[in-house]
Amino acid sequence: MIARIKEDIACVFERDPAAQSVWEVITAYPGFHAVMIHRLSHRCWKAGFHWLARFISHIARWLTGIEIHPGAQIGRRLFIDHGMGVVIGETAVIGDDCTLYHGVTLGGTSWKKGKRHPTLHDGVVVGAGAKILGPIDIGQGARIGSNSVVLKPVPDGATVVGIPGHLIDPNIKKESTEREAIAYRMGFDPYGAKADMPDPVANAINRMLDHIQSMDKQLENMKKALDEAGIRYPEPPPTPKLDGCEIEDSYQNEQKKD
């Protein structure tokens, strides 16, 4: 028991640079408290004292803001950072060396008895606000992005982001300088959340930008070919600006009229 407590304290220092001392972890880390109390409530649950187990977990929820059903199975060195709003269901299984941030839900999608909550294998990291729902497996070393909603199994080592969750393709190449300039003018930044985490939705929009750029080049080549052939090409209407200047000017003119 003492060895397990030492492991839990050590894992806090490994994953939270804000931790200053062992005394601070023992007295001021709700995630540490929730895991300690859960071990007691889980033993009571396995021994058949279900009401007592639920009452202990209820007290833990009141003290820490973290709700862990006493039937949930938790491995070694689980670190719950901040912790407020974390919910772990009855049939959830969490492996060793997992990390959960605040607002995480390991929930179910059915009211039927039996396995209805997710299984997290060793080394899984779940970002703040993420929801993992149903009796699905999250593979070893997987990463779940903040605020993602995961309804399907995740393979080992994969990264999932979005609603519903999408697997990130690690082979997506970084955008060219020209594409980034167009995206900037449109007010779209594919790396707004994290520079080293390409988003599948952002990748789709970037492909659209590439297509638009390709069409512009084709139209320009067609115009040159018509000019060379002596065919007069009528001047097109002004191209709308992408930087929002026209919108701003229109708004200012309306303000002056008022």
C-alpha cells in the first residue's frame, strides 16, 4: 500500500512541473486524493458493501470534484490533473500510467447492464473536456485531444481530435508558404490550437485552398492564350478582397450615414 502511494506521488512530479513538494501533493492535489479514496471504495465494492462504497465515493466527489464509481478498475500511477468535473463510470477500466485532465468523461451510451464504459490501455492521455463514450478500447499510448468526443475504438499510439473524433494522419505534410498566406488572408489558421498537431478538417480546407489556387492559375493561363489569339477578353468585375477591408469600409460608411 505504501509503495503504491509513493508511486502515485512520484507520477505527479513526472507529469506536473508545478508540483513543488511531497507535502503539497499530499495536501493540495485533488486528483491524488480521489485516487486514494477510490482504492478504499473499490475494496468495499468488491467485498459486497455497495452502499458503503457508493457513500465513500460520494464523499470523495464532494471533496475533490472528481466522480469515480467504486466499480471502476484503475491501474497504477493514474494522474488526474486539476480534476474538476472528471467522471469515470462503473465498468470503466484504466490501465497503468494514464493521464486525465479536467472535465474528462468516461461514460456509457446504454442503460443496459454489463460492460458499457470504455477501456483505456496503458499510457493513454486524455485532454481536458474530452468525452469517451461506450464500451470501446483506447489503445496503448493513444492521445485524445481536448474536447474531443470519441465513440469508436482507437488504435495503439494514435491521436484523435474533433467532434466526432477523427484520427490524425501523421503523414500530413506542412502547408506551403503560399497556402499559408492565402489562409491568413481568409482568417483561417490550421495551427490555431497546436502547431505540431495537423487537424483532418484543417487538411480538407487546405486542399480546397490548393484547388482554388490551381483554378486561378488556369484562368490566368486561359486569359493569356485568348490575348495571344487576338480575342478580346472582357475585364471581369473586381475580385473581392480576402482581408475583410471591403467589409470594414462598408460598415464605416453605414456608420457615417447614421
